[in-house]
Amino acid sequence: MEQDIEQLMTATAAEAPGVLLGINAPFQQLQFRGAAGKYCREDDSALEPGHAFRIASMSKTFTGLLCAQLIEQGKLSLQTSVAELLPANIAARLPVAPGHHREEITLELLLYHRAGFNDFALSEEWFQVLAGDPGKFRAPGEIAEWALDNAKLVGAPGETYHYSDTGYVLLGLLLEQLTATSYAQLCRANIFDPLGMDQTYLEGHEPARSDLSHCYINMNGDYVDALQINGSCDWAAGGHVSTLRDLDSFLRGTFAGKLTRQPETLDILLRGKLAREGYHYAMGIGRKTIHGKTLWGHLGHWGSFMYYCPEERLSLSGTLNHDGAQHNVFLEQLLRIIFPD
């Protein structure tokens, strides 16, 4: 089985900068961490299993979990109006469709991507901002102000699902305002330290804790090194760096209830709503079925992924390290190897 997995990684790495893959499948007696391809294309150095990678939107799962913990503590409710908890200058900028008001935007709507915002992070306008000064550190408030001032509404609050980094940047500000603690420290104290995730860090806001591999923008087959873009630009919506080891600890620890006090809190974290056919989205975590297996987790822009299959006690994590990655194709091929028909 491991030979087939390594062959899949090698074939995939031939079309991408590099592949990192971690598998923990106890029922198959399989524990695997491997690498294929390049750590950095420019100097042709090899990727190794211990190298770190940008996890991008997988940070949303950390943000959602922090919200679930505060709900468990009675400090938040899914029906809380976020305008009450955001910094005043940010709350005043919240855009809403005609006939509606900003007080309708609840915690639940931000978490479930139903607040009516577009996704600023994938807009052409934001790309131009980043291209103009890619190495600049961007503070969370600055990001939120730009996202809201340039928002293109896709609907009224609660009307439709539309994936949006805007909502998760706002959630990070809300968490800081409510707890008087930085988002970076909230993640460390409530998630990373309890699980021993000492190689994970919030890029631009904490010192590096691991050797970060290069990820790439695929521009018509020409790979441009994305590490020239300062990692602060997506913050609570996608700003962390992690490793295979740490993500395995996170997945298994979360589903084992190590980060919550009551079993019901995990149910709250996962409840969510149908986002589109075949895909359910909850509090920074989604559910889909691939090769007959129910997977809970998230993808990231730079080719990253992490998923847990409760019935198999299976955890998967890794990256293809470029923005054109075909995550689901890779996962389908991988699961066919682990669970042959």
C-alpha cells in the first residue's frame, strides 16, 4: 500500500511543485508521512516530510473552534448580532442589502458563510493590492476595512451560501474584542498548546516555528513563488503555517473531544447547513463524501487539505503547494488506494 501511495505522490509532484502527505489509519495499521517534489523550485531542493506549509483557509477551522469554545462557556451565541461585538469602526462599515440592517448579521451567518459578503481574498482588486506591495505586513483591522469598503454583496443576510474570507477576518476581530486577547494567542492557548502543536504559528504575527516550504501561483503553467506575498494578508481566515504532525494532532484531538469540555460542543461545531449539493458547511469545517467515506475538514488555497473520517478513525493532511491544485482528485485517488474496492 505504501508503495502505491508513494507512486501517487511522485506522479502528482511531477505536475506540481511538491506533495506532502500524512495518513493515520489505525484500522489499516497505516501511519504514513511522506514527501515528493520540491521544497523550492528555484534552487531545486527536495521537499521533506518535516517541512511546514501554508495551510491557508484551514485556519478557518481554528477560528470556528474558538467560537465553539466560547459558546460552550456561555460567552457567545450563534444568534449574537456581530455588530454588538465588533470594534465600532468595523461595525459601522458592515454592508447589507437594501431593506435590511447590519444587526441581522449574526455569528452563525459569518461562520456558515451566509452573511451576504463576497470573498475579498479572491477578488481581482485584492490581488492588485497585494501585487502592488507583496511583502507588506497588513494589520487585521486594515484588511477588514478594505474588505468591507470594497465589498460586493451577493445577497441579504441569511439568503444564500457564499464562501467568504471576509466573514472570518471579522470573526477574528470579534474574538479579540470579546476576550481582550490577540487571535494568535487565543489559538495558541486554546488549541495549539493543549495539543502540543509546537510547529504551528500565525504567519506575520508570531515567530516562525518550522521550516516553511515554498508554495506557488500557477500562471498558465509558469509557477510564481507565493512566499513573496506576506503571510499576514488573510489572518484569521487563512494565515497559519503548520506541519503534517501538528495537523494530525489537531484532527484527532478535536474529534476526541480534547479541546472541548462537553460532548455537545462538538455537535455544535459540526451542525451547520447544506452549502451546495454534496457539501455541508458548519463552523469553519465542511463535510463531504469521497469514495464512499464521510470526510470532515477543510481545504486551503495553496493546495493544502486536512480531513477526518470518524467511522474509520482516519486522518489525512497535506499539501500540493500551488493554487491550481486538484485536491479532490488527489483525495479520491488516495482513498482508492487505502480502501480498495
